[in-house]
Amino acid sequence: MNIQRSKRLTAASLLAALSVVLSGCFIMPGKFTSELTLKQGGEFAFTYDGEIHFLGLSKLAQMSETTEKFEANCYDEESFSRECSQRETEEQRAEWNAGAEDRAARAQEQAKQMAAMMGGIDPKDPEAAFKLEQLLLRHKGWNEVVHLGDGKFDVDYAIEGEMSHDMMFPVIEGFARNTIFVEAIVRKDGVVRVNAPGFAPPTEASMMGSMMGGMAGLSGLAMLGQDGMSEAMPDGPPGFPVVDGTFSVITDGQILANNTDEGASSEGTMQRLSWAINPQRKTAPTALVKLTP
């Protein structure tokens, strides 16, 4: 990749990342282990042990403030950018100063939107992380929540019950439900569809999709360049936490479909499907399990 193209993609990545954060409370897994157990009798158990990143409380969100500074930018047909002349710089500075009131109003509106997305918690409140800890601990299943700094929380979540209705994680009171790590959808005839859209790393393409209108999902590992070609991102988009974990579905039911690399392994009367979750994963984990004869 040449330097000019790298600059274009890095800039697009930053703009898209900031847009994702400022358009809602973007939640990501970090290092974790998660399991979903499904039994033929209809019982289920779900656990998540590890890190969760609330990017609205992270330095990534704070970067939006640093981008609100004047910087002259000039382009030509042969290169991505060039040095601006004094006249061009002065003209752009005048336009920038004229838009100060609009930028202030936009920042205030973004702050209100973020607080609304986060159950009324203002991300700029010095007590925001503590308030979020207390909010999560009020929910059933959140046994331990510890803020590690920069919007990263270490959590111990465990819940069990009857698979008589759909199950999703995480679901947080007052939060916008724009990021679901795992969902189990109950179909007729005892069939359960398991999807884990939040266990695939974010990409340039998905972030740009969000910036253009709505959360685009976190599946895939492609980075969309200006020429429409895809390029691998071995470490994920710059500035974002690295996803590193394991997700497993354990069941004594009939596995009808799955997208694991190795298929099921036997553990007594149970079968285990496992997915390594890291920046190299191209698709979100999914499985179809029949729990009743």
C-alpha cells in the first residue's frame, strides 16, 4: 500500500470510528470467554467472563474534541494532499471561524444524544464510569463489574433459565440496543438459532456503513479503499480495542448447522462448538440447534 493510499484509509478509519462512537454507545468485547449451554429439556445457561469496552467513555470519543481544531487542507488531482498557500489558508480559516457557533451547537447536541444512548449517563461526567458500574450491577446476571480505565470494564456475567423466549446479551436498561454480542432466537419445533454478531471485529467497511446511516454490524475483515478493493486488516481498525476471546455453544441437542472451523467435539452426552474470536475472523459465529425430537 502506498503512503498516500495509507493516509486516505487512516483518515477514513478515524472519521468512521468517531462517527460510530458519537452516533451511539458503541460497545465492544475485549479479552473474554463466553459459553451458551442449550439442553433438550429447554434449559439454557449463558456466561460472559472478561472485558467489555464502552467506547463512549474511551479516549476514542475524546478524540472528537481534538478534531474540532482548524487545519487547512488542500488537494490536487495528482496527490492526496498538498501544502496550502497563505491565501488558501486564510480563506479556510475565515470559513472555520464563521462556523464556530454551529460547531458548538452540534457538540452540545452530540452530548445530549450520547447521554440518551447511555441511559442518561453523561460520558463527560467524572463519575460516569462509577455510575455505569452501579447500573450494570442492578441487572440480573451481572455478578461483577470493575472499571479498568479508558472505558474498559472487567465483567462476570452468568444467567440461566428456560429457552421459552429469545435471549440477547448485553441488554442494558436505557441503552440503545445497537450492539448485541450474542442472541438465541427461538423458532418453532424446538429449533434455536444462535448468532454472535458482536463477536466479529469492526472493519473499515462496517464503520463507514455506520457513518453513512446506522450501525452496519461487525462482521467481516475487509477494509474498503477508494478504489473499491478490499485489503486485510490483521489488527483491526486503528484506535479500536482488539477482540480476543473464545465463544462456545454446548448442547445435547441436534446440531443442524454451524460455521465453526473444526465442527463439534464430544464431551460425554454433550457436544461443543467453539469459535476463536480475533481480528482474523471473517464471519460472526452462528449455529442452528434442535432441542426437541
